[in-house]
Amino acid sequence: KPERGEFDDDVNELSDNGEDQNENGSYSFTQDTARRWRQRRLLELLSDFVQGEENKGYVHNPEISNHRWGVILTAHHRDDADETVLMKFLRGTHITNLRGMEPRSGAIDLVSLKMVDPVYHDGADRDATSKHSVGYFAKPMLGVRKSCVMDYLRSNLIQWREDESNSTNKYKRNKVRNELIPLLRDIAGGESALQKRISNIEQQSRQISNDLSMRAKKYLDSMPRDTPFILRKSKGGVEKFGLVEQEAFHLWVTRMTKKELQFSYEQIIRIRDQIQLHPDRLQWTLDVGDSWRVRRDGEALVVMKNEEDNFDHWYKFQNATTIQSWKITSIESKAGELKKQIYDE
């Protein structure tokens, strides 16, 4: 799958385990396919259970009958989370995503088995989602070390099955687990010291990510929903494309392409440089790979596939009135705020 660096979701579609890589760095098609099948099958079972006829009798209040949910619990532990942080670092992730697995995934629509769009939260989205049941993946053991789990099993004489591939270094994650983490533990001064450093990095990453996401979603909320991405000018009259705009553009692209296109950090930097280093070029196109292109047209950015030659013209034609209306509304809103400020003073 395409890496999106900083903008990397913890979850690729419905997975947040990260893909294991072979020694040559390539992803295992068999592992990825098996993982996706396993997750989809679990969601299908959860959907049958949550929406099944045998469970309808448990809900007697018609006001909440359309708000059903369920959870799939997995046994990922703290060691798995530490491996994920280091795997992301080695793959080249952004500081906002340098963290382990989340305790709970985003909401998954149990009818379509797709992630619920977290970017836009208007009434239409809420109404559409509320008519369906939702499910989650949750990891209640993320605070527990693998050694504690093993000690518990041994002390209670509970047998378990060990995947024999865990002891080999065929995959990059296994190398991280079997070679890198023991080395870092030794250099850091013990397990607790290494854990403290990883936890500090995760905490800072989450704080930065939450703040940036909030600002990016606010940026998108101020735009008409189904229009090209609108570039805004700084006080000097040059279009801004800083961290907030970059994150907002990523969220916009992810939604508009239904996750088919996800940028790497390097691709975002290319777009940023094109905007900031050539402010007078209002018409350009960048090839971002996999038949996708990003095109600037005046104050707007659009994405399209190479074979869709007329897509951008259709897009501009359909949304021209909306964009102009948004510009007028924004001007009127700012004028109203200025009048209020003068009156208050």
C-alpha cells in the first residue's frame, strides 16, 4: 500500500497491525490478504450477531433501536505497540503518527463493512450512520507486557499455541522484536527506561496529532463540502500550505477518493514546494504516481486519474457556483466579525 508518512493512518482500511515486510523490504501478499480476510470475516460475524434476529428482543426502546454496536477484542499487548512505533520510525512516518496501536479503532459501519468517515460530521452523515449498526476493534491489553501474559499462563497451567514463525527473522517486524528491541533496551538502561522514552514520544505525537487534526477539520468545515480544495492566502497575498493545510488536503483527498489515493510525506512536500516556490504559477499538474495527478487551477486543487481527461473540467463546472457563493459568504462573515469588533471596542 502507499505510505503516507505522517499522514499514515494507524489503520490501513480495517487493520492497525502494520504490514510485515520480508527481508528485502517487500510486503507479503499472502500475509496481507490473510489479514484482510480475517478482519472482514470477524466483522461479518459481528454484524450477524449485532443485527441478528436473536438479538432484536434485547432492544425495546424504538428511539435507540437504530443505534446498535458491537466490539471485537484482540489480545495485542504492550510489546506489540512498541514494535509498531519502531516499525513506523523505520518506514519513515511523520511525528504526528509516531505512536503505537490505538486502544479502539474508528467506527465501522456493519452494513457496508467500511470505516465511518471521520472527516465530516454534518447532519447528513450522522443520519446515514445512525440507520446502521457500528462495530469497533478494541485492544484492552495494550498496557500489559507479553512477559506478564506468559507468567500468568504458566502459573495457571494454561497451554497456548506459539506461531513458529515468531522466532525467525524472515520479516522485518520479527527482526525488530528479536534483535532491535533487545539492543535498544540494553543501550537505554533497561526495559523500564526504554518504555519511558517510547511512551514519551507517543504522548507528544498524540498531542500534536490531535491539535493538528482539529485545526485541519476546522479548515475543511469552512469549505463547501463537494468542491475542489480551496487554497487560502496569507497576509502577504501568497497561498499558505503549512502543516494545517497539508493535513486538511490529505483528509480531503482521502475522503474524495475513498482512500484510493493516500499521499506519502514526500509527495505532500512536492505539492507544498510547487505552491510556495512558484506562487505566480496558477496552472500546473503534478504526477503523484499510480495514474493519479494533482492539478492546480487558480485558487483550487483537484485530484484526478490520468485516464479521466475531462474530470477536472466537469468538477470545475459543477462547483463553480458553489465556490463563488462560498467566497461571498466568507467575505460577508469576516465583514460582520469586523463590525462586531469595532462596535465592542
